[in-house]
Amino acid sequence: MTAQLEKRKKLKGEEREKLIAQEAVRFFAEVGFGGDTRQLARRLGITQSLIYRYFPTKAALIDRVYNEVYMGRWNHYWETVLADRSVPLQDRLIRHYTDYAKAALNHDWVRIFMFSGLAGESINLRYLEFLRSRVLEPICVELRAELKLPPVDEVPLTEAEVELVWGINARLFYFGQRRWIFNLPLDEDLDTMIRHTIEHFMAGARVVVPKILASRGEKTVKPSIRRSPSRPSRPVLE
């Protein structure tokens, strides 16, 4: 332990900042955001004032944790997979969520997300807004195209459609809760459970989405004959 502490004392500024951020991720994932920087400093073997040299406030440290855990692990390739209309949407969703689960359903990601919500921190809202714009709304657009329904520039996207897609992410997060919050093992292979989730979603969406549009007054909703663009613009919500 002494040798490790001596090594840490010799770190350069950028390396020390990275070390503090990485330990903060583990610390908050373990104890929640009620843990203070004095405890974190003891774990690191440094002074509390040294933490504040790199992160002037606890809020600044939490912001860095957000970037480390959520933005730092985001893969823009997932968005490319969702937009590829040469592949059936069900297959795209299975591929996207299978890859996404490998980054998201881990100890730090799940527990920090839960603790953030309980503590009233902004991590949840920031990430969910990001997720909505990068994944949920685009899936709604792709679902319209897959079902040959009017595109969003003809019939604006509805909150009901977005809520339908939220269900996928809610179930995926529940898998993580079972493992890292409730300490309950998954009874089946995760990839298989994700595939079943997507198959279930698509079967329901084929029935429900046309009804959603019809309930908004689109009494004569019919499949659109216009070819949708391969890279749709960001949908506009009413």
C-alpha cells in the first residue's frame, strides 16, 4: 500500500486528475452521492484540498463522473446501426441494444444512475434527454418507415410513440437493476432476453403505432408511398 501511495504522489497533474475521477466513479457507485470528498480523499491517500485543486466543487466532480460513465462510453456507431435501412428494423434494434447493454449494464453505470435519481442529481435528466434525442426519437422515425406510415414531416411525432420506445430501455435497465441493485441473477442469457424484448416490442408496435396516429385524428392513416430518406432529419415533437 505504501508503494502505491508513493507512486500516486509522483503523478503528473493530468494523470492525478484522471485517477481522482476514476476513483470517484467507484466511490459514488458504492456509497451514493451522500459520500463526501473527505472520504474520497482518504480512499485515494491524498488530501481533500488536492481534490479541490482539480475539481473546485463536488458538483464539478459529479459532472466529471457523468462524462466518464455515460458520455465517455457512448458509441456513435450505435446511431449508425439504427439509421441503416438496408437492414430490417427488428435486426437493427437487436444489434443496437445488445451492444449498448455491454456498455450500460455494469456496476458503475447502473448504481450511479440509481443513486443520482435518489439524490436529485442532474445525471438522470441529462442522460435521458441525450438518450431521447440520439436513440428514442430516431427509433420512432425508423418505426414509421418500417411500417410504411406517414413520416414525421407529414404527421408530427407523438409523445405516445416515444413512450412506447421508452419501454425497451426501461426493461433493459431492469435487467441491470436485478444484477447490480437487487443482487438477483438473470435466469437466461442476456442476449436472448434482449432479442425477446425486441421481438415483443415489434409485434406490439405493428398494432399500436397505427392506432396512436389514428387517435390523433388521422382517421385515414395509410402507408406512405413516398420513399423515406436514408438519413432522416431529427423529428419535431408537438
